Amino acid sequence: NGALFPWKTLLENVIFGPVKQGLMSKAEAKNRAMELLKLIGLEEFANSYPLNVSSGMQRRTEIVRALITDPKIILLDEPFRAMDGLTRSIVHKYVLEVYNISKKSIFFITHDLDEAIYLSDRVFIMSTRPGRLKETIEINLPRPRTPDMLGSTEFLHLKEKVFDLVHDEALKAFERGERELAR
């Protein structure tokens, strides 16, 4: 489930943290939130409630909420969960735009190999239990990233390399009886 308060509008969700923590006045937070909502195409939905917008809009709002306090690093744990392929590709576009504009380090956890390669500069492959860094794959696809890259020879080569490493760990987990980890 998303982490937005269902009884607050998208704008209220975004400004809640910085106002509550005393990092910004309500007016400052509203101004900054509206700038960020506009940046990712949600300005006209600022007064909508989470249940009245799509899951993609909810995820984008969560990203804006993370950006409003100007963090050095943004952590996203399975941020595109429960999205259909089309919505996911649209949200990917916005994440790439946010990165291109903000140049924030974004650390995200995903099981989707295409997503990891397409959005990242580096992919970290973890081992099965105990979870340790197994390998780091440098992603040297040019920026700006575009959906047509997903079929390029370079992308497919990277995907095969990442798949082999992940598959090896999934087999180890399965053999140890950790079937739920082998997905």
C-alpha cells in the first residue's frame, strides 16, 4: 500500500512533513509543493484525494513528498509496485525527469530487471541470505534515457548479465528451501 494519508489532499500530503517538523512555514511548503507537483504533471490534481487519482499519480506524489525537503538521497523501496506496464512507463519518465532536473541520488530497490537497468547508473546485485553485495554493474547507457533503449543490443546485453547473476542467487535460495525468496 502507498503511504499517503487518504484523508488529506495530494498537496496536504506533500506539505505535512516539512510543516509538522518545522522545516518550512505552511506558505513556504505550499509554494514549493506546487512547484514540484507542476514539475511532474500533478498541479491540477493538488486538491484531489489519493483515492481519487491513479496509483501512478499516488507514486508521483510520494516522490514529490520525498523531494520537498531537498534531501541528499532519495530511497524508494519497490516504488512502482502494483502498476500496470503503461502506468509504470509513464512514472519512469517522470522519475528520469526528476533526476535530470534535481541530480539527486536515488537509491531504489526493485525486482524488475528492465526497470533497474533503464533507470540506473549502477545496479547492485545482492546475494541470498545473508544478504550481501554480490556485484555492481555499471550502466553506461546514454542520457537522456528513452524507451527505445529497451530493445538496444547494449541494454539486452546488460539485462542478460544481470539476469544471470540474479538467477544464480534465486537458484541458491530455492535449493535452501527459501522458495519465497526465489522469485
